[in-house]
Amino acid sequence: METKTIIELISLKGKLAVITGAAQGIGLQIANRLAEMGANVAIADLNEEKAKQTASELAKKYAVTAKGYAVDISNVRKLEALVKAIGDDFGTIDILVNNAGVYPMMSLRDIKEKDFDFLMSINLKGVFMLSQFVSEHMITSKTPGKIINIASTAALKTAGNSAHYVASKHAIAGLTKSQAVELGQYGIKAITVAPTLVDTPGTQKLRENPDVDKGLKDFESRLPLQRMANPDDIAKTVAFAASGLSDYLTGILIPVDGGETAL
């Protein structure tokens, strides 16, 4: 059996990582970490200008090949076109990070059909279809790739005023298991990374509401590590999942939660 060094296992040099929602927040930090490890990166985001700017900055900072792509995760035809475009530009796809998602807070009784459909089209359907297109590309190109799905601790428990979000994240955990079982024969692994609340621009905006800010502070104080996660906490775990260090892991869920699920 060939034994690689730790440095060789961590290196992603020559591999291509596709990250959705990568122009800001958690996705941006994931892109930074994977590029730092040597991966070429495809930045897919609804905001084309930010996606291209991010790609340009990463290419300069880490001396990798990076390109930005505009994509609406809820549009299946655009997802299919995205995979074709990335394949044409880079050849093989080694890593897919399904990071893009939405988190509208709304009580169970107030969720309308349009609210439900909007969230599911991004948080579940988009993830499902993009994974299908990318895994088919991996199989055709005989690439033993990795699919990393960003879920939430809501995949393991519940959260107030977000029933449709909770349902979508539970579904992602199940989807990852199915991906692992069906795609393992092609050397493709699937892992769920499940963050607790993360300090992002979106979270900071929520804090503008004094009641929400108090609730978040109370939540942080109850965590064993007594702080909300930051984007790099999530990015470092994704880096592990994308690297050779996790090559015998598939179908699992990794909570990145400061001890939340231990409570």
C-alpha cells in the first residue's frame, strides 16, 4: 500500500474545486482555504461581478487558476450549463462544495407555498441537481471525486421559526447518505458538513434587531465553547473533507457546532 506524507495528503494541487455561493461569507472562506491548499477553483455565485472579482483575487493570492461563474442555483438548466462550462474550461471536476443556501426565518403557520418552494429550490433541489450533473461528469471522466454538502445542525435537531429550512437540511443529510451508497463504486465520496450559527454578514444584519441580538447572545453563552462559529471554522472542516485525510470517509455528517449537539 502506498503511503503518502501528511503534506501530500493535504495538498489539492492540480485538482479543481467548484464552490457555490462562494463570493462572500462561508463560501468565500472555503474557496480561500481550498485555493491555499493548491486547488484551482470555480467560483459559482448569483452575483457574477463578485464571483469574477473573487476568482481574480484568489488567482493572484495563491497562484492558482480561478474563474467566476454566474449561476442561479434554483434554475436546473443553468446548473447543467454551469457544469458544462466548467468542464470545458478546466476538464475534470474533483471537488464539489454545495454551499449556497438561504435561511429565511418564518413561523410554521406563516410559511406559504411560494416561500416553501423558493427555499427548497435552492437548499434542496439545486443541491440535488447540481450534484447529479457533477457526479455524472466525474463518472464519465473517471474522476474519484468528492461531494461536500453544507447543511446545518438543523439537520440533527430543530430551530424556531424555520420549519422549511429544517426540513431542507434534514433532507441534505439523507441525500448525502444516498450519494455515498450509489456513487461509492465510482470512487466518489459524499460528506455533510453541518455548522451551527455562523458569524457572517447575514448574521450581523439580523443582529440589528435588538431582540434577535439578545437571542443570539443567549445562544452563544449556552454553547460549550461560548462563541458562534466563524466562517473559517467551517472552511477548515471542508478543507479536511476535501483532502486526502478523509479518503475513507463517506456518507457521514460532521457537526461544526462548538458543542451545540452535545447539549
